[in-house]
Amino acid sequence: MLALILLALLTGCQSTPASDSNRLYDHLGERDGISALTETLLLTIAADPRIADDFRGTDINRVHRMLTDFICVIADGPCNYTGDDMANVHRGLEISSTEFNALVEALVLSMEQRGIATGAQNRLLAKLAPLRRDIVDAPAQLSPELRQLILGDLDLYRYSAPRADQGL
């Protein structure tokens, strides 16, 4: 009898295998929730004058579908993203850090509007953050005209800083 009680107690103490319920995909509301989040995000972007023009002339239905698939895959969902990598998708668009940050703000606002828990928001943002380097273009070199406007006749190449041995 004692052996049966001990066996029952030990069986109750075993850890259960981790379930899929901790997947980000589930916390985002699965495919339907991610699709709704994407729709809210696109509407938020359309209302933001800092970035709305970046999406003018695009096939917004395609953007919705591709972004939904992309987020679904990033969130470990059972989806299939068939688009290009982020570097190729954004190549030549000259997206600035300011525009990128505005889009991140729009995403956070959209997740808040959809009632997504802060922990899930942070997990999604952490998965998306490394993509920044593929999306934001390096700053362009100053054009000769802009350089002249900013620096005037100042020739920085002939300038040398005062040295300590010159008494300055």
C-alpha cells in the first residue's frame, strides 16, 4: 500500500513536457490574430505621415499577405513565407533610421490596440530587431552641392588640429 502511495506521489511530481502553448504564434492569436495585427499595422502606417508615403503605390493586399506570412514564420507558426529576404525586399528604398523607428512605433501601437500581452510584444520585437541592418540603408555620401552648402569653402582635408607641442 505504501508503495502505491509513493508511486502516486512521484508520478505527480514529474514535469510534464513543454507544450506548444508557449509559442509566440499562439500568443499572437495564431494565423487569424497575426492577420488582424497586420491589418491594424497597415492602417496605423497609413495614418502616420512619417511613413505613409513609403507605402503609396504598393499592392497593399500583397503586403498584407506577405507580412502576415513573414510574422507567422518568425513567430514559429506553421506558415510558409515565400517572399525575398528582408535585404532584397528593402534594397534601394533608402529607409532611414527615423522611418524604421516610426514603423516599430506603429507596430507597438498596433499590438497594444490588438490587446497583445507585453511579453509577447517583446518577444516579437526581439525576433524582428536583428532585421534592422537588412532594412535600414547606410547613410549616403553627401552630394558635392550639399557638402558645399554645409561646409562652404572650408577644406577639411587641409585642416590639422592644433598639437600640444604648439602650445595650444
